[in-house]
Amino acid sequence: MGSFATNYEEIAAVLLFVIGMSNLVFQPNLLKKIIGLDIMDSAVYLFLAAKGYIEGRTAPIVVDGILDASHYINPVPAGLVLTGIVVSVSVSALMMALTVCLYREYHTLNIDEIMMKLRKEED
Amino acid sequence: MSKKNPNYRNSFADKFTRWVKGDYDPIAGQMEMNAPDKEVFGDERIRYVHLHIVKSNNYSERMFEEGLAKNVRRFTGLYKVFGAIVAIFIACLLLWTVSYLPKFGDPNAPENNEVATRYIEQGLSETGAVNIVTGMILDYRAFDTFGESCVLFVASCCVLILLRVDKDEDPESRAIEDMNDRHYEPRNDTILQKVANFLVPLMIVFGIYVVLNGHISPGGGFSGGAIIGSGLILYLTAYGFEKTQRFMNEKVVKALTVGALTFYCFAKSYSFYTGANHLHSIITPGTPGNILSAGLIVYLNICVGIVVACTMYSFYTLFRKGGI
């Protein structure tokens, strides 16, 4: 089982990811589905931040002119998390705008009800 | 297929030629091309806005007929069972993967390779940024950050397309919009206004501080822009659209965002061009630790901050009233 007992952060990220995914799958409400997707995003950020951390080192901001790589944590995951946050904000805004359009058309947020109304329109 | 072939009409090639010329539309008649009539939103809209809160959510009784309800219930049960199986399977798979990952905080993990070492050891002398992450995202990978800003800009454009309420619409629906707005948001709330008087200048000044210090301390354009945007949103909730539209209307937002993105593009193109061709560049790293150091990073941070603040503000106004 390798390092299962020491990787608490990664385990928390995985559990958060699964919680968000079950929200996405089980909730019939569109807004709650979007919240589930946001929880999944947060789980990915937590995982990346945990991968960048190195025991006993500080944030990658040069203090006192120390330019030794063994003094700072890995700066690459921080940049990746930034990219992820920006994309997730954009995707959430776009999905919520589409939800508003659906609500205006069908007067409900329930995905099953929207599907039923759509099928009735087609008949 | 030649044009003399009797089957040429209605063939793919013919349709394609007509589509290129512009007199054939493959999706005409198959999907809704125009916006729905205003009747859908008329009296109906007032009714659902005020009654929907009271409505209970026992949708299955009023939505489905008797025979259909049984099928729907069976399908929902199956869906839940399969969903639970998939969720548990993915949880077990990911936990199993975690157990094979390197230990948390291990300095010899494979991701702590020569890339990170290079960024840390050469970053300060090459970019002049004390904050190595800022130096990385706004100098080495600046085009990536440019793409991120463009993603934000495109997202706000898409939300504008989806939620726009036209200005020249009849005053009646405008009045309905206004009434709905007042129904949910407080107007001239004294407590909110007093708190906003104190907080909004602080938030905006703090946001500008975070943007300008992006290369010498934690922060940068994205976080600072988000702080400035939330300050603007607080001002808007406290004082209403009449006050904010004096300085943040559609024209200002458009000019700021497009100007910032254009400046970013040209500035970074110049520095990449000179860097790639070994030409002499007028941009120097400067003294590390000063505000005006680190070459282009300060200016790029300001651009990113402007784009993020405008996007946050326009998201809020678009969702609230369908226009900036």
C-alpha cells in the first residue's frame, strides 16, 4: 500500500473530487450540478498544491538573496492552479448563463422536468 | 461527382458549393433561428417570478401521467444505483492510485525536477521578479497567461450574448426588469451604504496594491483584479446602477478590456521577438525589489488586473440586469 498512510492531502483531494462528482451525477437541480463541478475543480487545485509542497521549505519568493533550489518549494504547480482557477470561473459563468436561459424558457431548474417538457414539445 | 451526373442535385458536393456561395443553409428549418416572442416573457414572467418561490417541488405528481410516472421512477432508481456504482468505483481507483504516489513533501519526487530548479535558480536574474511564480507566469509563460485573459474576455462575451436585454426594447419589459431587480436587491439600504462608504475605497486601494506588488510579494493581476472587481460590485449593490454607470458603462468596459489585451499582446510580442532574434531590447530587469523593476511584468500585471476586474464586474451586472 506504499505511501497511503502519509498522503492525507491527496486522499482529501480524491474524496472531495468524488463528492463533487456525485453532486454532478445525483442532483437534478442544474445549479447544484454546477456547484458539484466547482467542488471537483477545488479538489484538483488541492491535489496540485499538495504535489508542489516539499517538507520544510518556504514559498518561492526570494528572501535575503538565497537562490538555492533546495530552499523553496516547486513553483510550477502554483502556475497550473492559477490557470485552472481562471478557466473554472469562466466555465461556471458560462454554464450559469445557459441555466438562466433554460429557466426563462421552461420555468424550472430541474433537468428531468426540462427533458419532459422538451419531449412534449417534440411530439 | 461531375455536374452532368443526374444525381448531382442534392449531393454533398452540390450542397457544399451552394453553402460556400451562401444560398443554402444546412440548419435552416431544423433549429430555432430567432429569439422567442416577447409574449413568453410578458405577464407570465411576473407570475413565475413571484409564485415560483411558493411552488413546492413535488414535480412528479403534476408533471407525469400515471403510466409514465412508473417508468420514470424505475429509470430514476436504476440511474441512482449505476451512479453510485460508478462513483464508488472511481473513488476506489483514485485511492488505489494515491497509494502509489510519492510521499507527501518528498524532495526527491519526480515532479521536483530540473524545470523547477531552473526557474528558481535563474528566475531572479533573468526576469528580475522576486516572486518566482510571477516571473514564471508573466515572463517565461506569458503567452499562456495571455490566453487565460482571453478566455476570461471570451467568457464575458458569451455571457453577454446569452443574457443581453436590448436597450431599445419596449419600456414595459424594462419596467418589469426593474421591478424584479428591486424585488430581490435592497435599494438605498442605510447600513449597506455606510459599510460601503468605509469598505469600497479600502478594497480598491488594496486591490491596486496587490496588482502593483505582484512581482515582489504574493499577489498579482488575477487576485488584485478580483479584489477590485468585488469592490466595484459592493459599490453597485449599495448605490445602484445610476451611480456606477457614470464611470463603468459598456463603452468604458469595452475600451479598458480591449486596450489592456492589445497592449499585452504587443508588449509581449516585442519582447519575444527581440529575445528570439538576439536583438537589443529596451526592457531591462532593473533592480530587484523596486516597484518599477522586472521589465514588463508590472505593466502586464496591470493589464491582467484590468481585464479581471472588468470581467468580474460585467459578470455581475449581466446576471443582474442583462447589460453592463
